[in-house]
Amino acid sequence: MIFDPLPSQFCLQDLSAITGRVCELRVNAHQAEADRAARAWFNSIGLYDDRKRSKFINYGKFDLFAALSFPDADLKHLTTCLVFFFWAFSTDDLSDEGDLQSKPDDVQAGHHISVSVIANPESPRPEYPYAAMLYDLLTRFRETSTPGAYKRFIRAFEDWSGSQVTQSRNRSQDRIPSVEEFILMRRATIGGAMVEAIVEYSLDLDLPDAVFENPIIKAMSDATNDLMTWPNDLCSFNKEQSDGDYQNLVFCIMHERNVGLQAAIDILTEMLAQRVEHYIELKNQLPSFGTEVDEELARYLHALENFVQGTVLWYYLSPIVPLQGYFRGVDVTNRENLVVPLFEAGVF
């Protein structure tokens, strides 16, 4: 895939200020305790050598991510949420940056192993480390979750895992999807539906299936997924172009609209602002499901908004990129109109 030479730098607005118009930022007080428990569990998996494991845990700052994203979870549930992050990001790294980045058949094989954990929950814990992590996560999840939340998580995992295969196939074929196609795929690859189920689990909410089948709730779900994924593509673009990875919404906009880098970034940033407005409109159209359900739904939506804002801020602070993050060498304490030098090819 060939693009015109990219500029030496680009300007990025404060994305957390845009999403912050509707999403509140708060921090969980159990961060340190949950981190100790989840680290001990992850260390027991033996997934990486000591050096890589230390980088993955310490520079990822998943404890901060969980504390920002699940501010009202108790210690037990926050620990499980952190276990979810360790599993999700190590698995995502396998197909995004690891040995399976452009090997869809191998990603498919790993998918089948993990699906077997779901199909046979009473079977022995598998030896394959990624499947073992999923096994442990689901065991913790089942302890307190409602049947509906568990069912939604399983369905979301299957969609997410399948999307990893699709994304790997696109990489192997050097294919850039249309903007519409990529947005739909990204809602799956970021695991948004799994996040929603984890949010539901984190507060032991008991929402009926009818709530999630409502068209307004479905539209709000799409909106919050986009509020998480579009800032990710904006923040990760620099790292991905350095890697020669074109599976990014910025590249899709450049390709489809035949515009340069800064124009594509400005278009996507404006799309994000419009998506916030659309979310607010949808929230004002919420139907009533009865007093008790409405109260549970309000807690769920507020928790989901917390997750969105925690996620967007985390993109700036410590994405899972060794040592430096997406903004390598750039001071992100003041994120308004951030000038970002373009990384040279292969610097990561």
C-alpha cells in the first residue's frame, strides 16, 4: 500500500476534552491492592520471559487503566477487571504486533483453542497460556455475574476473536477497508461488547435482556464504542505508520477521501465531536423500563461513560507500547493542540 510521503509532524486536539463533555473521570481507591493480586496471577501464567513481562506490566500501567475505568468496583471485582485487561491486551498483542500479526490461519487456530474453553467450561484448565488466562477469567466472572451478563460476554468474545482473524487477514493482504467497513470492524476488534459485559459485571448489575435489545440502547452502545476506538486510532496512528501497519481509521479516511494526514486527522476529530453530540441526543431519548430497571440502567450508563473517559486518558499516559507509549518523547501534560513529530519507520 503506497501513500504520498507523510509530513514531518501533525497536530492533535485534546481528545479527552472532547469525550469529557459527556464522560466523567474518576479513580478507584482499590488500585494498589487489585494490582498486587492481578500481578501475582499474571506472573503465574508464565507467558513471557522476565524482561518482557516486566515491560508489559510496568509500562502498560494496567492498574491505572482499571482504576480509571472501573471507579466504583469493589476490590474483588476490580481485580477481575484487571485480569481481563492482562488477558485482553496480551492476546491482542499476539495478533496486533506479535508473531501472528499477519498470519490469519495461526490466529484462527488460537481462536479455536480459546473457543473450546467456552464450549467446555467444566473441562480441565488448558495448557495454552492464552486459553488458560481466559479459563481463569471466566471462572472468576461466573462467581458473581448474572446469567445475562455472562452470556453477553461470551457472545462478545466470539465476535471479538473472529474480528482478530479478519484484521490479521487484512494485514496479510495489505488491504485498507472502507471507512464504514473499518468502523464496524473496529467496534469488534476493540472488544467494546466485552467491555460492556465487564462493566455490568463490575457492579453486579442485573439488567434484563430487553434493555440491550432496545434500539436506543443499541445505538448508544455503538456510540460509546466509537468514542473509545476513534481516539485510539488517532493516538496510535503514529506508532502504526512507523510499523507499516495501515489498519487504522486515519489511513482509511486518507485512502477513501484522497486527503493528506492532517486533513484526515481533523476529519476524524470532528467525527468524534459529532459522535459525542449524537450520544447526548440518544441519552435524551432513553425510554423507561420501570423504576428499578431505570435505576440500574443509569448506573450502567454512568459506569460505561467512566470507562470511556478512563480509556481515552490512558491512551495518552501509557498505551501498551514498550517504554515510551504512543507519544514517544512528547510532553502530553498539556494536550491542547498537541504537535506530534512523525516517527521514522521501524523505531519501535
